[in-house]
Amino acid sequence: MREQPDQRKPILYYCGIVIILMLLLNIFVFPSLLQAQVTEVTYDQFLSLVEEGKVTEVAYQDNQIQFIAADGSSRPAFYKTGVWPWDDGLTDKLLAKNVTFAAAIPTQASPLMSLLISFVLPMLFFVFVGRWLMNTMTKRMGGTNALTLGKSNAKIYIESQTGKTFADVAGQDEAKEALTEIVDFLHDPGKYADIGAKLPKGALLVGPPGTGKTLLAKAVAGEAKVPFFSISGSEFVEMFVGMGAAKVRDLFKQAEEKAPCIVFIDEIDTIGKKRDNGGISGGNDEREQTLNQLLAEMDGFDGKKGVVILAATNRPDILDPALLRPGRFDRRIPVELPDLQGRLAILKVHAKNVKMDSGIDLSAIARATSGASGAELANIINEAALRAVRMGHHTIHQSDLEESVETVIAGYQRKGAVISDKEKKIIAYHEIGHALVAAKQKHSAPVTKITIIPRTSGALGYTMQVEEDERVLLSREDAMNQLATLTGGRTAEELVFHSITSGASNDIEKATRLARAMVTRYGMSDQFDMVALETVTNQYLGGDTSLACSADTATKIDAEVNAIVKQAHDTARDILSANMDKLHELAAYLLEKETITGEEFMKILDEKAEENK
């Protein structure tokens, strides 16, 4: 995707504009303001003022007569008039009236006006511009103001403002049960004090992104009807050393003043990472000082006052052990991806806010979204509502929900994509290869949809399988079935076209990852038995892994992975070779329809079995 260039101008650009503007004001505006107002009069009016004795000073300058005359006020008035060459007695008249002859008439304004224009106004102008430049720089630095660096900037939500309770949180029954005790303590701390029990000072919410950790924290505050402080871990990090620790002190000071209350620190891993033991000081000093201050504050405040610290992270493996010891974050509450019943409950919660058709089957959508988080399920409902509007529906239909699932999983349809007939035929055989291998194996998930319409995610087509029941265990047979299904697309290309394409790249990646996990983590290899050869370093963010073996063992692992994938490839080849007629028939049908349902697929596939009876 082409990136948009940054349209913002550098600060020096604005400083240059200010300097140029100030120079123009000094050249063209301020001099005219400092000049006194000069009134032009006729020559006869000048003579009348002389006769009345009001003219006090006169000068001949620039072929004009300039003079000062009293106008009845305390300030002198400045005048000018033309020269009358035939008036030879003007000098005598002026001498008779004791008028002073000057070389030039000074036309400067009053000293007060001069001070105001030459000093006060420029100072005010530079103060205004300076504040504007500081605000501009503050916004670019992330909203940090040098005058408020020690403030925590925590958002305070009172009960009426959060409006969240446990009824708004679905699919996390275990987490809600663990947090109910905290709510009960904030409601009635006396019964805990009577028996000598102490409330945990802190609870750490751990889980993948989008599972509702922040929502749970707000729901706890809503249930307990106490103030709720919310701040992100990144807001503690400042460009000046020591300011993060000052923000921690200010946050806990505010919390003690508002007790009982709840303090929620989101993404605490930003400041809670393990401290460096290498003895090298540098860029991490500010973060470590902030962490040390947080540890000290959690030790220092009295839990009996009713200040509960909640924190959320999706990287618990990198947190400092001192942060997780008893007396600080006593409880670790998992907020995992919802199961089948949890997904159904989440869909029902979000379905209350939209208009649904009477025949909607949310359980089918729950089964089709295995592994989806609460945020993704909420997005599916919203996408279905948007599609219903586009299609002119007054309510959300089942087809809208099904399409929204595919949109979230594979992206929007690329109906305008131009694909040649030859490539479209290859794609059709590829997808039918997946579906046919899956259908001919025992205990494989049923095929629910096959399409060759390209998607914005880059997929040229896909085969959707949906488990009838929720599965929490993966057997070796199930893993081999999945591998055979993944290799079925490439195998169909080999058997029909005697050639291979790049269309199987994503299948190859998934198959390799699964086969490697079977060898290194699941203990499903006869050669290595129950030996862990790989560790997961980031459980909730992609599941990154690292090998924990020698180079020789890594070579053997590669050979074992290759053998497992090859075995699955051979299984797929045997299945498709035995069902070539159905492969051609189903591919031709898919090529004509572009999208077929699982029922249509199974109907054509079962025709052969009925004919053989």
C-alpha cells in the first residue's frame, strides 16, 4: 500500500514565518503607528491661527509649512499647509506673536504610546507566538506539557459515566467470578476485616488482544460503584528522566484521596518489563525508575483503604518477577478466547443493539468463528449491520451474518478482479481438492462452503470447514487429517494439470507449521518421543517459538517434518486418485457457480455412493 507523505511542516518553517511577519510589521506598520497625526489646513486658516496666537512653533520643511498649534486640549496638535509665495510679511507676523522658528517639527507620538507600540506590543506578540509554538510541539510530542510532566493524566470515570457492569461482559464467566470477590470487598470490607482476611492489592488480567480485559476492569468499577482511574502504561514514559516516577506518585496520591476506588493500568508491560541485569545503564533508566516507583507505591499503600490495582497485559512472560510476587499483583486472572458457549453469549449481547431477523441462528455463527475474540465477534455483528444497509434490508438476515464472518476472516470480495479462464479452472480444482480430501477422511470437520471468488486478503478462493462441536484437544489422527486436507489443493493441481502453481503457498506455510509443532511441541513423533524441542515465547501475540536443541537435532527435526508432510501429501494423492470422476464433476460445478454450499457439495459427492448401491 502506498504511504501518504507527512503533510506537517517542521517547526523551523513556522519560526521563519513569525520572523518574516515581525520584520514586515517593523518596516510598514509600527513606524506609522509611532507617527503623530498631522492635519492639513488651508493657508488662510493658518493665518487665522497665527492671529489668534494659537501657533507656538513653525518650520519650513519639504516645501510645506509645518506648525504646532494649541487645540484646547493638553496635547499639541500638528498641522501643515502650503507655502504662499506673495506673503512677504509672514515672518513679521510670526515674530509679533512670539512663534518659535524650528528646523523641523517632531511628529513622534506620546512617550506612553511609543512605549506601548515599540515594547509592550512586540512582547505580547512574542509571548502569544511562543505559547502557540509550545502547544504545537506538545501535540507532536504526544501531549506532554513541561508544566504538567508530574501529573498522571489518569482518566477518572465515576459510576454514572462508565455505565458498565458484569451484564455487559459475556463469555468470561471464570474471570468475572474471580473479580466478584473484589467487588464484594469494596461493597462490604467489614466482613473481611472481621476474619482477618486482606484483599489482594492487585489483580493482573492476562489474555490475547480483544478479549475484554479493559471492559472487565470498567465492569468491576461499575458493579462496585466506586471511582475508576484508567491510564495506559505508555503514558508514564516521558522524555525527561524521573517524570514517569512522578506520575506514579501522583496517580497513587489521587487514588488514596478517592478511596475506595479502582486503578486500572492498561498495557502494563510497557513499564513492567524485566529489568536489565547486564549493568549497562542508558535508555532504560526512565522505564526502570518508573517500575521501581510503582513497586514502592504498591508496597506503601494500605489495602484496607479500598484501593484496588487492576492491570492488563498480553505479554505476561516479559513482566518483572518483583511485580508478580504476593503483596503486589497477587492474582493472575486469565481472560482467554471464548469457547463455543462464550461466543454465543457474546453474539447475543451485541445482537441486542441491532435489528435482527426473526430466523437468525447465532449458534451457527458461533460454530463458524472458532478462535475469534470478543472484539472480532462485535465487529462481525457490525459488519453484518453495514451489509444489511447496503443490501437494502430493514433487518439483519442470516446471509448478512455469514458474509460478515467471511469478511472478517478473508476480507471483502474482489468482484472486479480479472482472472483468466485457465487460472480460474486451476483455482476451482485446487479448492475442490481441499474439500474432497476433507470429506473422504474420518473425523474431519464438515465442509460448509467453497468459493473461487477472490478476497481482499489475497486469497483467490477458500474452502470453509466448521466443526460441529468445540474441540480442545488435537489428536495425532486429527493433525494428520488436517495436513492431508492442506495438501489436497496442490495435489489436485498435480493430478489434473501435471503442474504446480504458487496458489498453495499459504497451505504450505500452515502445513509446515503444524507438522513442526507435532514434532517439537506435541510429542507426536516416534523419533523424538515426548521431548520438548521448541518453546513458545509469546503465547498471546502470534505464538512465536524458539528452538531449544542443538544444530544436529535441528537437522533431524527438519527431516522429520519433511517426512510427515510427505506422508500427508501421499494420503491426499491416494484419495483424489480414487475419486477423479467426482473431482472433475465438482470442479466443473464450482467453476460454473463460483460459490457452492456444503450441502450442494455433499449432494454431488454422495450421488456416486447411491449409484453403487
